[in-house]
Amino acid sequence: MEFYPVINCNEFACVKHRVEACKTFLPRDGMIHLDIADARFTFGRTWGTPALWRRLHIPFPVEVHLMVENPEEVVGDWLDAGAKRVIMHIEALTRTHTGMPKDFHLALETILAECKAKKAELMLAISPGTPVEEMKPFIKMAKLFQVLAVEPGPSGQKINPSSVEKIRALRKLIPKNAKIEVDGGITLETARAVKLAGADIVVSGSYLFKSPRPDIVYKKFLEL
């Protein structure tokens, strides 16, 4: 099973600290998952400055989870900052935080073109309150999908029990060679459950970094 450490921070000092921690156990080809929340799509805000991220000269590939209202407006900045994969929510592509509908075709055309130009991947995410059927119009547009198992925003939340069934349902919808990532409330125990449901990738922040030995926890996730 693939496992990525999550950086979900409110300030740049925390970001730098977690990057340095990752250098002690993450192989050079190991992916980092960076959470970006704008307090509009989410109920909390995280640090998120592409220019500062670029200055860190991260030695690892990075996927950037854009939990923002208009991902098409910021995706280019993060690709320029070195993101190898961008994750965006179908909810943010189809409607505003007030519920007004959006033309997701135009937004996706912009995003896909920018990803192609930078040789980056696109992952499409679905939030806990959204029925899995709403992913159907997007199935042919990506090969990577994420089930967010907590409400978008802060780290340290417990997994939503309904997420396991959502993973099973999504697995039936997408092509066999497509991958599912699960984000939120991931521990070694919940990782086993979501793997059985059909997940290929799990990510974790609080559980990993609050451990006295993140290096050992990292290896245990990879062994699942």
C-alpha cells in the first residue's frame, strides 16, 4: 500500500519542521501530501504560500490538496512551485461555497491543460457529504481519485464511518487501473479497513507526526 505523510499547518514554521522530519525517514521518491485550505471551501484555513514552498527546495515529489473554492485560479501557482500532483474537489468545481452552480467543464479544461504542460497528475476528490454518484461525470477525466474521509480542513479528525462504503462504491465506478487515495482519520487500523474496501493509497499527518517514532510508523504503513 502507498502511504504519504501529510503536512497540514497553520504557519510556515510548522511546514518547515515537518519537511525536516520527513527527511529523516522518507525515501527520495516518497511523496509528500500538502494540505491547502482557504476557509471558504473549508471551515478552517491552513498555511498556503506557493512562493515560500518553492524556496524550501523540497527533495521529494509533492501532491497538493487544494481544498479551496476556486482551484482553477491557484493550480498554476502550485504547479510552478513544483507540485507533481494536484488534488481538487468535484464540489469546488461544480458549485461555490454558497451553493451556486459552476460550469466545471471550463474549469477542468484549464486545470488539465496546466497539468499537462507541467507533466503533473490530476486527482479528483469527493467530500463526506457528497454522494459517490456525483463522481460519475468525472470518471473519464482522471485516473486518480480521493475519498476525503473527514470534513475538509483541520488535521486530527476521526474517520467518517461511511467512508468505507463510499470507497467500495467508487471502486465499482472507476476503471480497474485507477487508484483511490483516502485522506482523513487514517491510523494503522483504519488503513487496513480502507485497503480491504479498495483503497490503494492512504495519507496521514497527526497520527504519524505525533508518534515518538514516525520512521517506524511510516514503515508499518508501507507493510500493510
